[in-house]
Amino acid sequence: MPHGQLNDPSNYNNTLASHLVSLKLSVAFDQLDPNFGASPLALGDLEVSSGSFAGFTIAEIIAIADQ
């Protein structure tokens, strides 16, 4: 989405965008709080095991989505 095109972000109906925001928040919380998740691994370093993005880390997927 081009910058400056959205006048009312509360009325933006896009599931992908909302999932991306949620994922970015989860990764950020995991980086800042060692007790945020049960895994000893950082959320952003975890790899997808199947599907179109198999082998990509969560951080890589976020970077792709941000383009």
C-alpha cells in the first residue's frame, strides 16, 4: 500500500495487514522479554517447515511483507 493513501486506519479491512502487525508485535515482545514465549529460540529466528515459505525465517517473511 502506498504511503499516505489511508485516511482512516480503523476502517482498513485487510487480514494480511492485521496478521503482519500481530506477528511484528509478537517478534518485538519476544526480543524484549526473555519470558515472553516458552521456546528458548527467538521467534524471528524460527523457520517455516512447510508451504510456499518453507525454509524462510519469520524475520525474513516479515522483511518480504514489508516491501
